[in-house]
Amino acid sequence: MVIVLNSRCTLAGLAIYRAALSDVNVSHITVLTRRPIPAWATLPSDASSKTTVVLHTDFKEYPPEVAQRIVNNDACIWALGKSALGMNEAEYDELTNGFVMACLGSLKKHGAGNQQQFRFVFISGEQADPTGRARQMWARVKGRTEVDILNFCKAAPQFKAHIYRPGYFFPSPKYPEDRKNQRPMSARILDYIMTPALSLFAPELLSPIEDLSRFAVEVAKGCWPEQELFRNRDMRELIRQI
């Protein structure tokens, strides 16, 4: 299984990595990232023996030596991303769409899925808009990326796309270092406000990080193999069935 993280080790990405490490049915994980997994991250004692970290600085290009280290996996969870705050649409599109499509193209070129279907799980966002009519720039870009991933995989049947749109999520209280290192003070304050509010009034928009991460891993393992799009309410219902 490949898990793609960005250089800051995103909140969702780190949680997904932990969930994969704890899953007895995941034999090995390849982490594709710009920087090593941070020393502050609390991980299981066997993390290093179960993980190959591939440092990669340019997500628009995949030289053969990098591509060959990721094609020999069963699935990829794409958890690379950042806030669109301060970015224009072209910049955010390159980060969100350009990087994803470059990776898929390289995977296809170097033979991913030739032995068995390769599952590609894209962590999107609950308000993503594939129609392109959304006022929020990030929602248009995420929606456009969803469409491009699905079209790519339909044209290349050795790939299977799965889109998961999480809602609001926040660091687990089990790992206080996550909140300290991944969330600025303003976001920490918002977590304390939004969590009880959404739990009470709109639970379908809340994604408990333990559920989110476990769900992403289960999708990558092949649960619900025919479903392409998972809304957050789908995740909350399906995760209880496992």
C-alpha cells in the first residue's frame, strides 16, 4: 500500500498511516513524501520494519527509480494536500490536480495494475463540486480532480478509483503532539468550538479522525469495491459495519 503525504505530514495522512500500521492485513506500506516522517509523531514500535519511506521532491515528475518503488503495491491513498488559503486557483490546481494526475500517469506507464487491479483512493472534501459551479475555489478544484481521476481510471481498467469526501476532522486526543505540531492556535480554538457543535447539530459533517483513517485503509484494501464515491455520511454508516 502506498500512502502519499506532503512535507508537513498532514493530519489525515498521518492518521491513515497509523491505521495502516495497525492493520494486520496490511503487510507493508510505502510512504511517498517530501521529507522524513517527523520525529515528534508517535508510531507503533514496528513502524520502521513495516514501512519504506520514499523521499520525493517533485510530484510533477516520477523518474523510473521512484516509480518502480511505488508500482509494486496494491493500492494508493492520496492524502497530500493543504489549505487553499493564500493560493490562487492555478497554484491550487497544480497542487491538487496536477500532482495527482502526474502520479497516475506514471503508475500506468510503469505497469501498476498489470497483475491485479490497482486501487487509487483520493481524499477529497465534503463540499467538492464536480460541476464547477461552486463559489469556493477549492471546491471547484477538488471536484475537477475527482472527475479527472474517475475518467482516467475508466479509460484504464487496470485502475479502480475511489473518492472519499471527509467532513470536518481534528487531531485525536490520543496524540496531543499532533494538535501541537499540525494545528495553529486559531485552528485549535476552532476545533473546540466545532466538534461539539457538529456532534449535536450536524453529525453527518463530522469525521472522527480514527474513523476517517480506518475507513480510508479499508477502501484501499478493497472493501466496497464497486463504489466510486463515498460521502461522509456513507463513511459513518459503513465503518460501523466492519
